[in-house]
Amino acid sequence: MHYILVSDAISEEGLAPLLEMEDAEIIQKRVDDPEVPLDKIEALLVRSATKVDEELMEKMPSLKIIARAGVGVDNIDVQAATKRGIIVVNAPDGNTISAAEHTFAMMASLMRNIPQAHQSVKNLEWKRNAFVGTELYGKTLGIIGLGRIGSEIAKRAKAFGMSVHVFDPFLTKERAQQMGIISGSLDDVLMNADIITVHTPLTPKTKGLLNEQTLSKTKKGVFLLNCARGGIIDEKALAKFIANGHVAGAALDVFETEPPGENPLFKFDNVIVTPHLGASTKEAQLNVATQVAKEVKMYFEDKPVLNSINLPAMSKDIYEKIRPFHHLAKQIGSMLSQCVKEGVNEISVTYSGSVVDLETTYLTKALLSGFFKNRIDANVNEVNAMLTAKERGVTVGEKISSNTFGYSNCISVMIKGDIRNYSIRGTFIENYGPRIVYINDFNIDFFPDGNLLYIQHIDRPGVIGRVGKILGDHHINIATMQVGRKEVGGEAIMILSCDKPLDDEKVKLLQELDDIVSINQIIL
Ligand code: NAD
Ligand code: MLT
């Protein structure tokens, strides 16, 4: 049974994909509710209210996936999740339109004093001269952060006859030209805009992006909007610039602390506010809930998640192509880990043939996860495999080669250990499956699965018989057997696939046989 916790208010209709799962129990309770079995929870669904920090992850040892029903993941410690191998997914575009429309509604309300006028009329006043506004038409809108939401705002601003100046370090001149907007520096936007709206994520770089120093570069009478994240506009600086009349008005949907409590900005009539409503439409809530519920379901069905923050994004089609190699890479990693027992300094992976067209870094991570899984007492997977290697001082290299050794594809791995080096090569053959075709200078051909015995021996008559006899005497059935040698009477290897694993005593008996150099039991 998979225990899935939905900690924040998430559309019930959107959760349908999870509610349909027969092997899942969906718990809709706050994460701090004492009735929640934190140690059993495998998936956690949140909006922005639940803070998912390291302390919480510590209490949730079974947690495998955190799903954010929205865009911003600033309430999740993604680094801590990555370290623990927890996948973080979000719903990047389900609320884009709602957030853009809300920003536009705030902009129009701010410029036409709609909330103030509304309250006045309800107070039985009729002050037509007190609420004279400013047109949007012909004004310059400055957008900081032209991602999904910023782009939708730019389109709407153009339709209103505004000119749009944008600052986004990742925006190309070509895209700006296509959109009919002006791309410039932060200073360009600050100095030219009549209205400035921010649409970046909250990061250490964007925290306090609009502060006393940057605000002093803006036009006197500028209007400001923050419908992205509290803190991108420094609230203290904003209060100062509203009080001294430099900023003509501000519209805020988000705050440095939420809920904001007594906030000095609330005393200004020209500051209008909403309680983080950007994504609060029926449509957006259904979209984001459905997106993350599908992601979590796919995760439990062992299918690729599409919108992971800490894994490469992969479509279903691509995943189907990469799946056999993903399995092969994991098996190779696990085999190597069981053969090379000493410390390892370097793992280099070379891809050749058809596999090079796929996401090879993902395969390298799978190989590392297979390698570390048996070695360290932590959840290692594709999310934290590179980090795990780095933390343990293992250098990881990845190369592409044109040498396919006669196969249509190859994954070749070389490990530099403290005592010796080790190399292995695998391939995936259509309608046949994964094969290991080379180990340490020996050509061989076996299926990497089940209970394997990798025996290095001297090529002399009788060795195979002696090994077979010991296994037979102990009722261990040999399913397949492959041998390889370099020259008659020289070093040789055999790979036996047995129907059950051997205990240490039987491995020792084999080890003591004449002409046996070494034995590794590999369980895949
Ligand atoms: P996005 O990732 O598509 O766009 C963010 C853009 O910001 C990117 O183009 C990026 O290049 C740019 N950027 C990053 N750092 C920057 C910097 N230092 N200066 C300038 N630009 C920078 O994200 P999005 O979907 O457009 O959402 C933006 C933010 O809006 C989210 O991170 C979220 O915090 C917020 N949001 C709020 C609500 C709400 O309810 N109020 C709803 C949805 C999203
Ligand atoms: C988001 O980042 O998607 C928004 O903050 C929406 C939300 O969760 O309310």
C-alpha cells in the first residue's frame, strides 16, 4: 500500500488519478496533524502553505516524491530532497493564464482605483473626482522575468496598446523581436517603465531585487506590482518609497511572510492587496491538481515523471526508447559494485552506437545508482547519484565513441579501484535483451540478471566439472553457463546463472577448489 499525503488544499476533482489507485491510501490532512503516519508517507502533495524542509524530510524516511501543485518551489528544500533521492515535481504551466490574468486585473484595478472606489460606494459615498485614474494605453510596462507568466502578460499589454520593456538575462534578442518587445538591462527597465511588474522565481538573486537602490532609479510616479513571490520587492523599501511619494501605487498578491499580519504597507490607500490569489481559479486549481496527481501516479507505476525539478524531463516516447538501456546501465553498475569490493576513485562510461542519441547522462546516473545501491546505506537513485559520487570522491566521466565493437550499441565502463581496474561492456539486442559481452579482457555473452557466479580460473580440464559437482551436491541448479578464455591453458572466466543464491560456506568450498583464482557472487 502506498501512503500519499495531501497536505494543502488541492482540488479534489484533480486528485482523481490518485483516488482511482487501488494500492494507495490518500490522506488529506495537514502534515503536522498527529494522526498522519509520517514514517509511512511515500508521496507528499503540497501548495505553498506547507514548508517542506530538511527537518520534515527527516521525519519522513519513506518519502520518495514531493509534488508541488503550482509553479514556485521556494517552499521546498530541493537541495535536501535531491540529497535524499526524493524526486520533486511541480505543475509548471497549469496556472500560468490565471496568474497572468490576475496580474492584469491588479494592474487595471491599481491604475483605476477600483478597490478604493468600490469601498467608497459601499460606504454610501459618491466621490467621482476622488478616483481619477491613469490609462494603460500608451504607457511603458516593465516586466522583470519573461517566463511563462511574464510572456502572457507581455501579450496582453500589447493588446492594450502598451509598449513593453523586459529584463530577463535568459531572453534572446531574437525572441524579444518575435514578440515585439524591447529587451534590455535591469536599469533600462527601471528607468523607462511607468509600471513595473516582477515575474521571476524567488531565489537568493531575486530576493530584494527591487530595493532602495534599484527603486531610486525608477521614474517618479511609477506603479509597482508583485504577483510572483513576496520578497522580490523589498517591503520596507517599498513602504519608504510610497510614503515619500516616489512610487505612485503598488499592487501586491504576495508577501514576505504569509499571511502577512499587521503590515506597514496596509496603511497606504494606494497599496492594493490580495491574499495570494494568482492561481486561485477553478481552472488553474483543477489543472495543477490533475498535473501533479498524474505525475505521482506515473511514479508509482514506474513510468517517467515529466516535470521534475531534479531529474531530466523526458516524454513517454523517449522513456520507452531509453528504458532497456536504463535497465542495462543499472545492472552493470550493480555488477561492478559486487565485483569491485575495494575503494573506487573513478568511473568512466563510454557510449557508442544507437544509445548515443539518448539522454546518456540519465543512463550514467542510473549506472551510478546501481553501483552505490549495494555499497551505502542510503536511498541512491538517479536524483542524487552524481551528488553521492562527488561526496565520496569518485570522479565520474562520460564519453561518446564511434567504436561499437561490432554491436549496434554499447555501454562500456571502466572503474579505477584502489587495487585494480575493472572493465565491462554491455549491449542491448532487439528481441533478445541485455547482454554483458566483455569483462576485463574476456569476450563473453550472458544475460545480466538473477543469481550469478563470476569465477576466474585457470583453463584446465576438470575445473568446470569440479564446480558443477559442488553445486550439484548442494542441490543448486545451474540454469546457464558461459565460459571465456584468452588462450588454451591460460586465464579463463566462467559465468554461471544459478536458480538460487549460494551461502558463504558454499562460496568458500568453490574458492578452495584447485585452479580457481577468484569467485564473486553477483545478485541482480
Ligand atoms: P518561469 O520559470 O516560466 O519564468 C521565470 C523567469 O524569470 C524565467 O524566464 C527566468 O529566466 C527569469 N529570471 C530568473 N532569474 C531572473 C533574474 N534574476 N532577473 C530577471 N529574470 C529572471 O516561471 P513562471 O511560470 O512565469 O512563474 C514565475 C513565478 O511566479 C513563479 O516562480 C512563482 O513564484 C510565481 N507564481 C505566483 C503565482 C501566484 O499565485 N501569485 C502563481 C504562479 C506563479
Ligand atoms: C505558484 O507558485 O504556483 C503559486 O504560488 C500558486 C499557488 O500555489 O497558490
